[in-house]
Amino acid sequence: NFPARLLALALALALPTITGSHAAPAAAIPRSNPTPIQSPKDERDLIAIQAQLLEVLDGAKAATVGIESEGSGSGVIISKDGYVLTAAHVSGKPGAELFVVLPDGTRVKGRSLGNKAFADAGLIKILEGENYPIAEMAEPGKSMPGDWCFSLGHPGGFDEDRGVVLRVGRIIRRRTDTIQSDCKLLGGDSGGPLFDMQGRVIGIHSRIGASEDENFHVPVRAFHRDWERMVAGDFMQQKEPSVVRKGGFLGVQSTSTSRGVTISRVERRSPAYAAGLKAGDIVTHIDGEKISARASFSNAIASRSPQDLSLIHI
């Protein structure tokens, strides 16, 4: 592994630009989709990571806001008409009046909408103005352990002289309801965005653990899954029981990779075995449907009846 202090040095080269700008929000800058660098081997890789970060940082900062309610927190705007993702413990119960603080210090009125208390996912709607700069939400399940990421937020509350604070790190673990990273969080960061290196929101800051790498984020899956209910102002206190699927059984174990879903094991006397699937095969599509993660793979199989499984094309 490349020395951590050299990584910190390379990233520190950009910090005056990162934390010193207090310009009014602007539309998110166009960006490409560079290939992620997983394990830096030398200074050139670190410089490439830094360049990739700087390409998307201005757009991410323009969409990151402060939240003033009973306390202070952070959030991120994800629609031109002012929908803001944050943590449920920041937005409070549905219908609460609060203020959203834009990057230039402007305070605009907002109202909390629905939240998922058990997941710590909250939604806010800005009540005045329009055409806000936005950050793109990633699709569910796109981030993986080892991926580079960065967090933005307002630790200690909004400070116009300081601006938004950046931390760069990597994803340590990912579960259905949480992402753990080593992007250090502090009080006031709650509700702020965790981004991938393409500038897409992959999570919302939720809670801080005892050690430096125990920083937990709500994955965007929590918002995608119940978006309509959150917009409608529903207050979801308990996780709904898992749905027992009655679809087909393929008979494989798999892992998500950047190319698709890799088959790691095939059960004997299973449909997969009969079809000739082998460990090491990579599934990219099922009947023309793109497969990019284990979740979409499992859903595609479970949504088909056993009779259909003999007809699918992988």
C-alpha cells in the first residue's frame, strides 16, 4: 500500500482551493466519468485521484447546504425545485419549519417532509426560490468497499468564512442500510453528503463511532426505495418486514464487481448448473436488462417464475 502520509500530502495540495471559495452557488459543472483508481501505486496515481476530485468538487460544494432547525446540520440539494436530502435526526418530524443555508450564506425557508427514523433518512423541501444547483443521486448499490469517496458538510454549524469542509477517504463496509467510511465526521456534519469520485451522492452522514474509521452514512437506497412516501410526508418509524420472494431459484453464489456480477459458486443439480454456468463467469445482462450489482441480479431472478428461468438469456 502506498504511504498514507504521501496521500495526505498530495490531497493537501488542493486544500486552499477546496476550502477557500465562498462564491454564490452555480450550476453543477459538466463532468466526465473517469475510471476509478482503486489502489494507488505511486505519485502519479495520487495526482490522478486529486485531479478526479477537483473535476467534480465545485459542483458538489454548490449543492451542499447547512440546515438550521432545533440544532444545526447539513444537507444536499438534489432537485432544481429544492428537494434536500439530510438525516432524519436533522430534519425532525414532518411539517417542521426550518432554514436551509446556501453556500453564500443566504438563508431560505424550508419544511421537513417525510423521514425514515429507523434508517435516519430525512427529506426537506425549500419553500422559496428555484433553479437551485444540484448533485446527482447515484443508483442504489453502486458503491463498493475499497472505493474512493469524499464527504462534505458543516461541522460545528455553517461558517461563511470557512465554507464547506472536505474529507477524502474510502468505503470500508457496505450493508443494506449503512455505508461505513473513513471520512471523519464531526458534530454538524449530520445530513451532509457522501460522494463517489464522479460527484454522485452515495450516502448521507448519519452517526459517528468511537474510532477514526467508524463513520456511518445512510445509503441513497433508503431514499430511492420510499421516495414517494417521503415526498408525501410519511413518518416511518419501523422497518417493514422483509418480503418473502416467491420467484425462481438459480442456484449460484455471486459477488458484485465493476464489470457486472461474478459467479463465485454454482450449486450442483441447480438450473445454473444445468445451463452450464461456471464459477468465474460474469453476468452483465439478463434478457437485455443490465445487471450491475448483486441486488439487481437477485431481483431479476426472484421476479421470474421457475418456469421463466429456463427461458432467460444471460
